[in-house]
Amino acid sequence: MKRVFSAFWQRWLARRMPPSSEFTLSHRSIFILPSGFGFVWLGLILLLYLFGTNYQNNLVIGLSILLLSLFNTCILYSYKNLAGLRLRALTPPEVYAGETITFPILLNSNHSSHHISLNYPNNLGYLVKHVGTQDEQALVSFANQQRGIVSAGRLKIESTYPLGLCRAWSHIDLDNAHIVYAQPLESPLQLEAATESGQDEPLERAGKYIAGIDEYKGLKPHVLGESLKQVAWKQWAQGRGMLTKEFEQPQGDPVWLKLAPDPTHLEQQLSQLSWQVNRLSQLEQYFGLWLQQPNGEDIILAPALGNSHRIACQRALALYGTHTQTQDTSDKLSVNHGFSHKPHIPPHRHSTQTASHVEDRL
């Protein structure tokens, strides 16, 4: 019975207050009922009224009416405290499975609001003592143990201002689902290099950058005798002195992190790859990610370097094997991070080695 009522309640809320990243509370979204203290207050009013009428004591009857009018005034102030409150969801920081997600939410109002509590179901609340016309940021926590796209559900906004006699609340969906990365698990770096030449490149050199002309690296002080073609004339015109542009190119063939899924240890494999992605990015290693799928085309992230590539790899690992790993998600990764479903590694020759010694040489 409780489950049926809960499902009906959620469907009714979805129709009345659909998901939105920004929401303003109004009479359609605010609910008010007496608090526990409020019910005791009403019981006292009833007791005083019965006592006054039984003993024909106008003073006691007047007191009961005064307390009732105070209760009615609290209803109005409780509604006014939440009405007009605007909430806007911000993007949460990166988080891994097993960590608490912190959802940043901005609040402001066209009037003063006081003592507002925000919390997600079965999680700790965050109390905002005062909200005015200036934005106030609330950091609402949500405990999570799983990877993938996590939705915290409806946010509960609650207040018992001003006297605690009435409880005004609302349940809104800020549509702030967040991707949770696989929990990193330290493991040896398992790198796979694919080459077309007759000899394999040493793994300690594969994927590293050396001086070249392919990629722009940065600026360095100009040394007498260097080619004037490499001088950063724009910076020189700005009065920053003579600087030389540096370029680089990858040395040897890129290396890959590859997933051959084992259903009994899949989460452990993804956790190990998550740690390896972070480690290789920290070492500034040029690498790609190849995720094999038993049912469907393999997921390939082209070799790259930098934080955007690390994020793309972590997103692919987080969404691997979940029902949320749709074509739309794949398309987004392909546009921003060289994501592909077609392997472009030469298939005729692979060399797989354990590369725990890479860290010592880089």
C-alpha cells in the first residue's frame, strides 16, 4: 500500500512540478501543515476553549482565540518565507563511486527568507539561515556507491519559520543528474602498443612527446642563433620580450589501455582502468582507450593528451555497460574527444606488456 501511494505521489509531483534546472517556488509548489509543536498548540487551544466555555470564563476563551489567531498568522508567514524563492542547480565537481556527491545550488529571493533546510531523501540536510536578493550557495550532499549517471531525486525544501508551529515544504526536481566515475583501484599499468613497423617501440618511449613541429607546446626565452621564424612576434610587440615558440610531436606509436571484459570481475577491471587513466594523465602520457563490448561495436577513444581526454576516458568507463550508454552519449564524446566505434589500430600486429616500469623512466 505504501509503495502504491509513493508511486502515485511521485507521478502527481512530476505532473505538477516537472524537472527543471531553475525553479521558483509559488502557491502551486508549496505545502503547509502543522508541525508536531503546532498540533500540541492546537490541542492547547481546544483545551482552553472547552475550559472557558465550561466555566463561562471569557478571559480563557479570549486567550484561546488569541492563540488561534497567532497560529493563523504563522501559516501566512510560513508561506511567505518560501514563496518567491528561486533555486538554480550548478554542475557538481568530479566524483568517484563510493564518494559523497556535493550538489551546489544557488538560492535567492525578492524578499528575506530565513532558516531554510535542503536535503535529498535519506541524506543529511543543509541549513541556509538567510536568503536575500544576492545569491547564496548551498552544498547539498548525496551519498552514492555506484558509477554511471546518478540522479539524486527530488530536493526537499523545508522551513518551520517563524515560530515552528507550521511546516512549509516543497519537493522539486532540479534535473541535475551527474556522471559518477568508476572508483579508482591502484594496479600495474597495462599498456598495449600497436605498430606497423617490424619492431615494437619500447613502451617507455611510446606515446611520449619530443621536440618537433606537430603540436604547439608553449613559449620559452629566445636563445641567440635560433630561427627567427619561431619567434613569437605578437608577444614581442606587447613588450614581453623575445620569446620562441616550442612545438612537439609524439615519439613512437601511442599506447592503449584496453578492456577485455570479464563478467565476474567487470567492476574491478573498470576501477583499475579508472586509476590507470588518472595515472597516465598525471604522467602526461599520450594514450588511447579501447573498450571491447560483447554485444555491439567496441568503444574507441583516439589517443590524446590532457585533462579533456582524461575526462572523456572516465566518462566512457563510468557509462560502460549501463542502459544510459546511448548513441547520443557516444556522439557527444566523438565530437569533443575523438570518440569512435571503429578500431583504427593496425589489426595484424599487437604487443602487450606489463608497463609498471614506465613510471620510473618518465
